[in-house]
Amino acid sequence: MPANINSIMFRKHLFLLFFVLMSAFAFSQPKWNSSMVISAEPRWGFVAPHHDYMAYFLNKNITAFELNVGWQTTGIKSWHSKFNYPVIGFGVYHSGLGNDYIYGNLTGLYSFINRYYFPNSGRFNFGNRLGVGLSYISKHYDLQTNPTDIAIGSHVNCFIQFELLFTWNVNKKFNVTGTVGALHASNGNLKEPNKGFNIVNLGVAATYRFNSFESIRAKAPIYFADTSKQYFTYGVFGSGKVLSRFTNNIYPVYGVSAEYLRRINCKSLIGLELSGYYDASMHDLFKDYDILEFKNSYYLLAAANVTYGLQMGKFLITIQPGIYLRSREQIHGLISNKIGFRYTFFKNYSFSVNIKAHWLAQADFIEFGLKRTIRF
């Protein structure tokens, strides 16, 4: 099957996955109409260039706008109170990218969680927002029509947002929030070039609650649903990656993993994951390096990652710093990190999405996995 058809099919599945998650996230909250929270949020900021050639083409700062629809967690599930009753929901973001002619503009669709650290009844509060989803960038690299844009090679990209929130509760239904944060958009090495965009911004949000928190708050459960202390997880994963913007051939990646996790408390787990996988790009990647003659065994790689998991009901947000146990260090270096999430759709089965990277933030591929968990 041609590479461009593979790419189109992959993006369609990625969109479907996102909207399934968004729907599950939003409508998992009972009394969704009475607990609804909406906010309009203008932003002002700039693209933070991480390469000189990106900075050369930036000719202005950016203005942005977000519209968020969320649901106030009420305490009917044990994790609500453990995380101080966060707001969960989905939103849309739109901004320029510092040069309308070359870089175009960015529109993001994402799920988010707003978590606060002080009592909701107070006049002032402090917290953070994490948003994850997909973005559409109107212009991208094209050898014929846009050869100077070597920042991004695809219309459809990942979207990751993190912000600090400084909130003033004007009354029980209305608040004003100052925000400072950053967002990142890139395609996880599904198409080259893939330098991505980093945006730093300041903003203000006007938020309206359909009902006050006190009027919808439920009595918190006195139990924690999962009483297991240790977990053994095993599964399979797969993905695709590209090496060159001139061909954009998609190389398959697939493998297996095994992991031990131990619960620290009702919110957190820690453990170790071992993974081995086959990377079909290794042969062509070797052509760019003046090193040893290629052997078929070089297709096989292995890594060990420490896992820290933050559990919110059926969702588990994972941060996994790690190292390669088997690779060609001249190419990959030593570090192999992952960050992502897992969603449990049956008691002992979950699917996962991770961004795997070399060093701190050099994207390798987006990992899609299916896992089974044994609890004891």
C-alpha cells in the first residue's frame, strides 16, 4: 500500500481515537448538564523558536483564543476528592504561528483537566491545566509550494498544553482566571520535517458555572475502588515512523512489553517496564552513519523505563524516563523516554498511547498499545 494512503488511514484512526476518548471523558460525569462549566479565554504570546531557521521567518507575536466546555467533578467517585474535585472537559484552541504566509495558523481540539490545590470555596485559588489532543496546522512543508517551512511536514499533529491557573472566584458561579503556560504541536515523527512548534502565552479566562460547586457536591465515597497493591502488566504495541521529508516512507514498528507496578497511594503507582521491539527503519537509518556494517539483528531494540503513574479513575497518566538496553548508541544515544496515558476499558484490559522520544524531546514514534493486567 502506498505510503501516502497509509498516512491518511493512520490519521483517520487517530481522529477516531481522540473523539472516542473525548466523549468517554466528558460523559463519564453524571448530571452533566447541572455540573457544566464554560469558559472563554483569549491568549497573547509568541512562538519560541528552537532552531535558528525558524526564528528567521517569525515576523510577529501571536494572539489566540480558547473555548472550553467542562464538567465539575462532584465527589461521586473516590478519585474526585483525592484530586480536589477537578474540572474535566474538552476545548478548542486557535492561533497564528508567527508568519501567516509560511507557517499558517493552528487549531487544536483537546481534552483537558483543571486541577486546583486549595479549597474550592475560597476566594482565590491556584492550580494547573493539562490538555491533550490533536491540532490542525493550515500550512506545512511542501517541496514545490512551501519549501521554506521546514518546521512541520503534516496538517494533522498532536497537541499538548500545560498552564498554571490563578483564579479569583467573583461569586459562586463566575470566576476570572489568569493563565501562563505553553503548548506543543508536532506529529510524533509520522511525517518529516517534524521540528514542531512551541508556543508560550499569557491569558485571561472568564468562566461561568451552571450551578455552584456547593449545590452539586455529592458525599464522597469512603472506599477506594481498587484495593490491589501490586500489578503485573504485559502487552503488545505498534506504530510507524518516517526518516526523510523527501520520501516520507512509513516504516512499521512493533513490539512487546512487560511491567511491574506497585501502588504508593490511592493516586499514584511506581514501577519498571521492559520492552523489546522491531524497528524497520534501522537499515535505512544506518545509511546516514559511517559505522559498522549493518546486521539484521540491528532491527531489534530493547529499553527499560521507570514508570510513574497518576491514576484518575479509568485513566492512568504515565511518565517513563528510561534507557536503551539494546541499540546502536551512535544513532540513538542512551536515553529512551516515554510520556502518555492508559485507559481501562475492561477490568483487566487497557489501551495506551505514548510519545516515545530519544534524549529529552527528540520524538521517535507514537506508540499504540494493548495491555492486560494481573492484580495481586
